Amino acid sequence: MDKSKRILVLGLDGVDWELLGNWISKGYLPNFKKLLKEGSFGPLESTIPPLTPPAWTSITTGKNPGKHGIYDFFKMERGENGWKQSLCTSLDKKSMELWDYVENSIVVNLPVSYPPRKINGVMITGMLTPSTDTEFTYPPELREVIIKRFPNYRFELNWSRYKGRMQEFIRDLYEMTEERVRLFWYLFEKDWNLMFFVFVGPDRLQHILWEDKEMRDYYRYFDSFIVEILDRIKYEDVDFIIVSDHGFGKVEKIIYINKFLEQEGYLRLRLSGRRKILGKMGITKENLSKVLIKLKLVNVYNKLSPKLVHIIRDAIPGHTSPVYDFDLDTSRAFMVGFGGIYINDSINYNMTKMEIKEKLENLKDPETGERVIERVYEKDEIYFGPFIRKAPDLIILPKEGYTIVQEAKSKSIIEKSEFRKADHRLYGIFFAWGSDIKQNNKIENIKVYDVAPTILHIFGLPIPNDMDGRVLVEAFEPDSEPAMREPVYVDPSYYSKSEEEKLKAKIRNLKIKGKI
């Protein structure tokens, strides 16, 4: 590894390629424009579906979800006692990540990094971390430093709880972002070779405020942040990379997939006597959530014991959670999270799967008569690897202007979107800037899988041959060292070998290529 080399990766969750380009061309973002002129860039194709957990994990592993095992925020597992739904954690990742190859790394706010694990460097967990009351740093003693120096530090901003409270949302958004910027500069001064720092604010803002002044102002905030970074690194040997996990686009209507499955006879809701009575009294999960938000008791609820939360969720009716609200013993299919349908029909598996696929691809908006689903994929069409068995059986990609949700509480399958203004789309952003990087250079066909092998190549590290991405050689100046050096691919076991064994492996590789 070239220990003189440093790479700074800035993650901007949800920044859309088309939107960013439009605002750059209008002159709103002069420093993003500087990156266009002085670096390499292009649209970054996300995973399908374009979802935060699998996309970020593919960026950091160089692999598709079939190899790293993360498909959604949730995982569904079927055991002797039926289906179990749980949030994904770092323990569910089945692949090495960049910091397992690169020494002296700083990793901050990466989704699905909780609980933190031991790395050669520093890790501060991100999205899905329960709270600062938990162990969220490696090394562990860093937790007290963060709490003391950054008392307003927060991991997340749940946009769905701010309906009718836009000014409060904007205030909390900037408070979260500004505290994270302060943490960035604090860690920037430390010793590191790879710094991978994620900001989730753009995604949270765009869900409820799309293409308005508040959104543009927030982008200009990051534009100013970028020029500060460029000013600090322009005299150092630092390559600067900016990525987003997916893009974003305007939403006009919501498709309630589980409502569709219920109406078509594939899904059944739980309708016990107790739940019926509570439902008639207006005691539902949806109404309870509204009360907790109104009384500002959400944090109190989040601190309840898992056992008590389970009892509450199981007792109170609703139409939101597959485990608690859907009768999974008698249902033939159900959707979990943001686009994955599980087929629960072992006898007629293929027939049920193909029926649902055909019906969804022909589902039409009753107002326009147009189809609302771009495509329904079978899992082996887009995923491959040892963990494909954990994947949903069908994966849905809606058309522009539509989004999909797992709730089954709607009156109809397709409804106008009121609060949610925008949602995830396929193309995020990729920018690279530095002494080795070719200027004013647009790159085509960049995928989230390409980021990790490209970073390893810049460091002069061999690339595990089970990565699905490629080295973006066209991003480098032709006479630069990374451009003149061919990528070296090794068996994944290479990184578990001793230094002597690694040297022998490199020599064997060179002999095979006729270099020595």
C-alpha cells in the first residue's frame, strides 16, 4: 500500500445526477462546477432497488447484494416459529469493506455500520444506530470524546415525523449537518490514509421539500463546504471523491403494493378479536405514532425494552409491519421494506411468482390508464452470489413519478402523494478530483460496484477478484502513476495471508502476466 497517498471520500446521501447538473448549469453551485472542470465525473448507477443500505454497502465492498447480503433496511428470515423481521446491522454484512484492506482509515456515519467493529483506524457508526447511549465508536473510548465535544450530535433525522412542522425540520436539519461538519474538521486533522465520511441530510430533505428554495439553499451550503475542502487539500497529495448512493426524483403518486397483494388474494391481514376491538376504538399503530409525535414522546418510546416494544406492536392493530400485521402463515406473498416481495407458497412457487410479476407489470393508474411499474425483476436477474437465498423473490422498480410503500392501510392501490414530495431514483453522482485525476472528463457507465476497486487501485493495493466492479482507469491522467500501472487482481484469501505470502503472490501474478 502506498502510505503517502490519501483519499477523502465524501458521501452525500441521495444527491441526484440530473438535478445537480441542472443547478450547476444555472450557476447555483460554483464549486461543484469547479469539480466538473478540474476532475472526472459521471452519473453513478445504484443498486436495484436504489436503496440506502444495499447501495452504500455495494460502494464499500465493490460487490452486489448477493455477495454482501444486505438487501434492505430489514431482513426476513423464516424459521421453525415462522417469519422473523429485523433491522439489518453491520453483523449482517458478509463481505470485507474498504477499511479491511486500507490501513489507517476513518469511517463516519456510514449506514448499516452499527454496531461498530474493530478496524485499523476509527469508526463512528451512522444510520440505524439506536442512540448515543449505545457503543457507537471504535475505539470505544472515542464515544466520550464525541459526546463531550459534539453534544448535539445525532445520527438521523426521521423526515416522516415532521408533517406540518417544516420550520422545525429545517432547524433540526441544519443543526444535525453543522455538528457533523464540525466533527469532519476535527477528524480531518487526525492521521489517516482513507477518510470516508457520509452526510444523510440531502436524502432526508428531498423526501418532503423538492426543488424549492430551502433545498437549493441546502445544496449551496454543501457547495461552500466543498470549496473549504478543496482549499485545504490542494497542496497535499489527496484524491477527493464524492459519491451518492442513489438519485432522487419527484413523486406524484404512491403505490401500495401490499394493498394490491391483499386485493388479489395473496396477502391476508391479522384480524384477531382483540385487534378488531382496538381498531374500532381508533387504537392503531398509525394513530399511536401520531400521538407520540404530537406529544414529543418518540424518544421515550425508542428507549423502551425490546420485549415491551414487541408486546405493543403485536397487540395493537395496523397495516404497516409484515411480522405484526400480516398473517404470514396463510399469506402467499408479501412485500417488505421498499420493493422486495417474498413468495410464501412453496407448492406453487413459480406459478405464484410469475402471476404476481405479470399483474404488477400490467398494473395501470386508473386516472391515466398508463402502467405504473417500470419492471419487476426476479432475484437471479440482478443478484448473484452465495447469499442470494436471502434476497426477496421479486424486486419492483416503479416508473418515474411513482413510489412504492409496504403499508396496506390505503383505500386504494394507487393514491396521490401528499406529504412525500420525492423518492429514490437510479442515478446518483460520482466526482473525482486530484493530481492523478483527468480534468473536464465525463465518464460513462459508472456503477456503485466500481468505487471500491478504483480506490484500492489508487492505493496500489491488489483487488480481490470476487469484486463485481471495475477500476475506473479512464478517470486518471494518462501519464499518472495509477494510469500506467495495471490493476492487480488476487484471490480474496490474499488479504488473510502473511506479508511474505502476499509478496510471493504478487511475484506469481507478475510472472503470469509476463512482467518478470
